[in-house]
Amino acid sequence: MQSKTLPFFPALLLMILLSACKYHATNNALYSSPAYSVYPDSVRENNFTAKALSDTEMVSDYKSPALHPHNAEVTFKFSINGDDNENAPGKNHTIICLSKNCSTPVITFGQPWTDSTKLPDNSRLQDSSRLTIRVNMQPVLNAFKQKGYFTAYNGKKIYKNEFKGVYVAGDVTPLTWDFANLATHADLKMNQNGNSGIYELTIALHPELDTTASHWKLSSEINSLPEYTSSHTLINALYNLSLEEMQQDIRPDKTFMAGAKWDGVWTRDVSYGTLLSLAILRPDICRNSLMKKVNKNGVIIQDTGTGGSYPCSTDRMVWALAAWEVYKVTGDSSWLRQSYQIIKNSARDDEQNIYDPQTGLVHGETSFMDWREQSYPRWMQPVDIFNSECISTNAVHYETNIILAKMSEILSDHTSSERFSQIAAGIKNGINQYLWIPGKGYYGEYLYGKNYRMLSQRPESLGEALSILFDIASPQQRTSVLDKMPVLDYGIPCFYPQIPNIPPYHNDAVWPFVDAFWTLAAAESDNGKAVMEGMNSIYRAAAFFLTNKENMVADNGDYIGTQVNSGRQLWSVAGNLAMIYKVIFGMHFQPDSLRFSPFVPQSYKGRNELKDFHYRNASLDIMLTGYGNKISSFSLDGKKSNTAAIPGNIEGKHTINIVLSDNILAGNIHLVQNHIAPEVPVTDLSGDTLHWQSIAGAENYEVIINGKKISTLTDTQYRVSLNKYAEFQVIAVDSSGYGSFACAPIVYIPEGSQQMDEMEQFAPASSLPYKGYSGKGFVEISMTKNTKINFHITIPEDGEYAVDFRYANGNGPINTDNKCAMRSFYFNGQRIGTAVFPQRGQGQWSNWGLSNAFVMKLKKGRYPASLILEPANANMNGSVNQAMLDEVRIIRIN
């Protein structure tokens, strides 16, 4: 990108040009809302203006409101081992720092402290103020000495031999609330003064001062790419800026990096980008990038993620959508055969590991939203995320099987085609049966819980868009989704409402590539209003920031304030370009043709022209005039055609002329103010009564038993029946009708309904020095040790039972890496599914948890069972597939 200064560009001229475009009349706007307006050559918002000086040069005077100095109040909390384990969310410490040197008293770990100093009006934190923070860790150290472990506020045991240090988190740079990565910040690790138990850290506070460019001028060669011109200089310039950024995202090895801050090749980033528009422009680079994400076993790589990646995260199959797009663009039959086998291999493993025969859905994390607390309740562990079933990832798997069916037909594998079609039909049925919310008119984001799950009432934008684009939603459903999905002033949020006390990233944020898919879905559904909202959200951000940013804050559309934000973000670049290729020109690539279905909003009417557009062995000049989405005339080389398409075997130079019928594009959207949901009630069971604390802003509470709402009340307690197994949860609901996440299930197990069998009865006990296990020891499983364990399960009476395993996996942090362990679970000679043992913390081998559960209706008797390492259980690491098994647990749940 260009420098943030303006060399060779007189500042006075910039001021004059920007001032001049502040006087546009509203009726000249391409788009206008109370938040901002888009004009043929500029974008305006409050006192800020971005202006296209030509098709290859832009200026912007946008300044982030976050650049104003931070007030003098600093909020922070302490952390053991980098985890959020001092106090419940929202219970923090605060200090008023009014001088260049500030310090706290010695704060006792776990006891919230608030500075009694009055915060003066308009007080500001001085840049590079030095803050010394002190904490008394004696309560923790004494517990280590007396018991060998400390019990955190949430009941989690932290063992002495796994204590790695004390960290501090907070709200002013360099402090961060990113607990998922806090342990990697050596500068935020506190030091003990001798053996006093007092830990101390001094840091220089410097509020965020990130800025964006104020001037862009094309400096890269883009002559080999299609030339786009229209009646609107702003759109021409943003197109050229995006072409340049796409070229800059090509690495030396001829693959796509994920963005300016992300040099790596990432499966979902390159795949979604390929699907949006990159396949059209650089199919060669797309193919290289996709092959970079295939492992030595010929299966698609799931990038590092929650609990050690696959199978907690399972959206890798978006690779299949990208591979199919590359084939449709190029018609390359060798690529078809190669990619078909890779997709088929990966789908084979998925059938074994992540398909749920009860719902027809697939397990795993929401697509692209792979930062646990950013989109899930804090109580959910990686295994709970594996157990969830979400709209976006299921839409991807549905379309994957549709693509496999189409590929099979082309390759004359008709038996496979029928089978993949049946799998797709099952996923589609499951989505519409279990994820659709009739009363709200859109899909819920995911099923979540323990043995009994419930549907989150939040809509999730990417999943809603994909359900429309892939024809999962019926015509009535797609209209309803577009009409009722909440839309904000600055775009479509990832989901709605927002999660309290979680900083923006996936939560409380707008992502341009999601906006792009939403816009494509709106165009497919003839919703002109939704198209305008999505398209102009993308154009506003790119014009003001003079780069295609990764995301922006939902409340104000600013680039500062999200946890991480990169310029030149690959899928944002692709989303910007998709507005031209897939919306304005309406390009739809088929295996044997290119079909046109333009969608031009009335305010964008005028000339739209593409020159030297390369399609297989042809070079096309395409002229589009008029507005609307109905074609009145389509001609190829001057000959009119009744079909707005060209064959895939066309060769040479050709001219296409498309005239639209100037039809008005209507449609509805649900424009709302941003909203934060209530906090999750902390709930306990005392005797036969549920108790929970009052939640700020809550008007009433819903009591959930076994995934079903039983009662709505204003009280903060509820008497329950304890005559059989039950899972109790509570949801806080505010005056607007928005609910919190359900609290962590409180599981009641009647006496005599649970049995635990020690795994060391069935395999040799490990000699490793880990703590916290039950019985006489535990069993290690790895690529070489105990690859098959046979045991028996005794069922005392007929009923429905849940079987799971108590385990430990300290091979990586809870939020990343790729060492989730897996084993096939066999019961009574039949394969039931895959037992999943996600990572629970780097080196935390005494941190025991439960695997996913297998629910079965069983007759009284003694049954053989096995845990077996099979080829389908290969994780993304390939070398480390290890866990410690403590016991197998059998619970009668019905």
C-alpha cells in the first residue's frame, strides 16, 4: 500500500478537494442513510469524506474516533496461566491513572478492587504512562502447598505442577482481554518479589494509535486483468484498488496469503475468497493455494483451531466449493478428477467422525468464527463445540455433497452420485427441521448443550446467506430470512444480538466478506434493498480506509476496536470484486457455460463495461446498460440471443452487449439498532431448588429442562423435580425480548444411575506423573500405545444411556493447534461414532474433562466395547494423536 503521508500531493489541494465534495445534494447519492452516504465519486460520513480523484487515485480524511485519548480509568484483572480464572466475567479491578506514574496497592487475587479516586470530567490517560500493578498470590500458593492445587472461582482445579505464572489482562494497550492468547504475551507476565507471594509488573500504557492511509494511487501492474469502467468514478477506483490488493496478496510461491498481517495460506480464507471472485481472476493461484491445503494423505487440512482443530472445527470442506468454482471457471477436467478424489477422501473421514445420525447434521464449530468465546457461551469447552451443530458449517457440508454428486455424474460414477445426493438431502432436512425458528423467520446459529441440546435463537449471517445461495431455504424461507435478519447501519453483523463483556471481533462486528455473501444471497432473491445495504457497506469501508479491512466495529463501522484487524484481507478483497462480477454483471459459471444475470440498483444505472475479460479460451468485451435485474436484450457479436449465456467452448475475441429493462428492485430489510444481550445467569442447584443471581437488564427468566423451556418467571429461583436424570438451565430475557445464552447445564444424576469403570482395568496404567485422576491411575493412548482397548460395559436395566470418557489432553492450548485426539468407539460389535478428546491447555495434563457422549437405548446386559485408532481418526497433526484416559462413565438418562 501507499505511504500514510502524502508525498508529492499538496495538503492544501487535498483539503480543497475533500471540502468540495461535502456539498453533494442528497438526490445525487447512489446510497444514503442516516449513518453515511455514497456518491458517484465519494463517500461522506459526518465530517469525513473519501474521494476518488480518478479511476486510479483516491484520498480520505477519515480519522478513527478511537484515536481520541483514552480516559484515565484503566480496567484489568489477573490470570493464572493466561486463563480467565480470577473472577467471573465483569468482576474486574479499576485504577484511575492521572499522572505519568501510577501504581495499585497490593490486591489480593480473587478480590475485586476499585480505586476510590474520583474520575474527573474529560480526564485523559497520558501516553506512555507507567503503571505498576501488584497482586498477592498467597491464597493460591498456600493452596498449592496444602492441597497440591488451587480451585478457581468456576470450580476448575489448577495443579501446582502445572502452574506457569501470573498474567494481567486489561483494556488499554499493551493490556488485552484476549485470554485465548494471553500466555503468549511475555510482556504481560508478572514477576514475584523473592518468595513473598507478591507479584508485580510495570508497563508503559500507550492507547491504540493505529491509522489508515489517507492517499492511494495505483502503483502495481494490473493490465493483464479485466478493465472495468462505469459511470461512477468511486466504484471504478475501488475495483482497481481491490485488483491491486489481490496481486499484492500473492506470495513468492504463487499462492494467496490471507492478508497484510497474515502471511499464511489458510483453508477457509482462500476457499471463500476463491468462491467469491478469485477463481474468476486468478484460477492458477487459487489452484496452487488449494493444493497447499491438502495433506500427505490426500485430505483437506483444517487449519489450527478450537481444541486442536479437527474435528472440533469442521468447515474445511469449503475447499470443495472453491475447487468446484475453479473447475466451472476453467473447465479443466484434470483438475476435476484431482479435486474430486481429495474431496471424496475428506468426506469419507467426515462421515466417520462428525455426522450425527439422529439429526442428519454434522458436528463442529461455526464456519470462520473459530475464537471460542467470541461466538459461544464461556462455559462451553471444545468438546461442547464439537457436539454443537451449526447453520454455516452444515450449509457448507450440504453443498459439498451436492458438488460431489455433480462431479460423480460428470465422471460417470453414478452410484456415488446417488449416495452423495442422499447425504445432502439428509443434511438439508436436518437444517430445516432442527435449525429453523418459525416464530422468528430465520435459522438459529447452532444446537448446543450436553446430552439434551437446545437451539440458540441468534441468527448467524454467513449461515443465513449460504442457506439461500445453496437452495437449502425454500422460496418463502429465503424471503423471510432477508426480511427479518437484523441489519445495522454499517452492515450485517456476524450474529445478533451481541454477547456482553466480549470485545468486538466476531462478536459485535461486521465482516465485509460476510456482507458480500449476504449481498449475493439478496441478489439471488431479488431483494434490492438488501443488495444496497450490503454493497454500500463494503464500498464505504474500503473507501474510508483505502484498503479492504478484515472487519469493523458493528456500532460505528470503525476499523479500530476489534481484537485483530488486517488490511488487504484476502476474502474482503474478493468480496469487493464480487460486487462487480457476481452482482452487477451477475456472472454464474457452469461446467459448460457462463450465464449472466445482472443486478443493477436504479441509483447505479448507467454504463458498466468490462474489457479483456478472459473466459477459458475467449477474451470478452462486455457492455451492460440500464438497471434492474431483467434482461431486455442480450447479444453476442451483434447477434441477439434468447439465452443470456455463452458456451464453455467459445474461443477468440467476442463482444457481449446486455441491456436491462429498467425494472424497479424492491425488497425489505430489518434495520435495527445494535443490541447487547443479557449476561448469562450463574445458576446452582440447592436441594430441589434452582437459584441464580439477578441479571442487570433482565425482565424475566426462562427455565430450561432437558433442552425444553418449562417456565418463564420474574423470580430468581425455581423448584424442580429430582426423580430422574435432568439437565437444568436458565436464560435471562430483557425487555426487548432478547435472551442470554443458556447457562451451563446443571446435571442432576440420581443415586444409582451412574457408574464409572477405571480404564486401567482394561489396559496398562501409565507411569506419567499427572495428578487428579480417579482410581489407581490412567491409560495413555497415542499413535503407538494402546491403539485398541477392549472393555465391557454392564447395563443394569433397560433404558437410555449416555457413555463418555474422562480424559486429559495437554498437547496444546484450548483455542488453537492441531492435536485433538480421536478414537473410533465400538459397542456390541457396531461402530457407534468417534470419541473426541480435544486439547484442554498447553501442558495441562492434570486438567481432566469429559469427551463427547454416545447416547444409546440399551437392554439390560453386559456388552463388549472398544476404542480403536483407525485411519479415519487421523487428526490434522498427523504425528501426535494422544490423550490420557481415566475412566469410562455410563449414565442412565431416561
